[in-house]
Amino acid sequence: VKMVKLQLDTKEAETETEITTLDGEVHQVSDILLKMDDDDFYYGYLTKNALSCSLLKMLMKSPKHYLEITQGESQNETQALRDGKLIHWAVLEPEKFEGLNVVDVKSKNTKAYKEAVSQYGTVYTISEIEKAETLANVVMSNSEAAEYLKDAQFEIPAIAMIDGVAFRAKADILKGTQLIDLKTTLDIKKFKWSAYKYGYDLQAYLYLQMFPEAETFTFLCIDKATQDVAVFECSEEF
């Protein structure tokens, strides 16, 4: 299933050598890009001091919830987010996937899981790991998906001033002039409508501003229920 792909002609992000974060600090782009490889910096300092696609959607929906997240008062993580992280790591960053704390239990309600959380912080059940490995293998064994992954760069950071505000991002897959984002869904036949519901159009637009070398944005999508894989190429209208 494919949407028509058209090249976006305009890039509205400013070409900057400096970034002014929300705390008023001025950073050299080259310096801050190096720091963005550190997850503590990216998900710590920059969560509070730069917008991202997910934070912007959160702000549009509920400024209160945005403040709770950026001020560190709410750290709840949904199962969908946990699953998404695991699949991304399994496909794009296997070294992170292999280094996770895993408990040999099927449920997070077990005593062993809770004890592991108290000792290690973030841990995953063997059930979560097995599901992620299965889906990752489905993606990597699909010929069209494998072509997107071949000779590509993964988890590439970017930061830019857009309309005077600092925005950050990490591209799942960057291959030449193509940006490819790995997505999971519960119903791949409804992904086109899910893309609008969850603001994926906003993501496509912002990423094309932050990666000036990119001309197209594509979603590489896997159905968690059926294990079907589909490619959705974003049109200019989208």
C-alpha cells in the first residue's frame, strides 16, 4: 500500500551555526550534535530545553501534561512505547538491545520483575524481548524493507531553529536523500488514517526541515498482529 511520493520543494528551517535552547543558552550546532549521541543529554537536557515532534504534539493536546513531562513530574511509559523502543533497538541499534536488563518472567506483575525494577531501574520481561525479536526478524527478512536498511545510517541526530524555536530529532534511517521512519501498528490496513490521528504528518514535515539533505519521507510499517510489512511514502499533500 503506497501513497504517492512527491518531493517537497521548500525548506523552512533556518540554516544556523548556533542554536538557542529554551533556557536561553546559545550552543554551536557542531557541539550540540556531538552531545546528542548521549541519551542522558538528549532525553534529559534537551527534553526540557528543545521541542521535538512528540513534545509539540503533547503541547498542542495539553500544556499541563507537557509541563509535567518536561519538569520531570510524570514518567509513565505506555506498553506501546516500550514495544516500539524494543523493536527500534532490535532493528537499528542491536548493541543497545543486547545490553538490556531482562527478567525471565512473562508478566510485569510478578515479584521477580518488581524486585528487578527496584534493583536495576528499567527492565524488560522475556516475553517483551521475544515479541520484539520476532518482529525485528520479520522486518529484516523482508526484501523491500532490507533494501531500505542496506548501506543506510541509523539514529542520526539533528537540531534546527524552526520559526525561532529549537527543535530536535533523531532519524531512524537516513539513506541518501531518503528519511525512513520505522513504525508499528495494530492494523496496517488503517495506517493511513492512524497517520493523521497520531500526527505523523507533523513528524514528516519537521524532519524534512531538520534534515536539509532529505527530499522524501517514508514510513516503514509493521503490523504487530499479522506481522505484515508495508511502505507508505508521504506525499506533499500529506
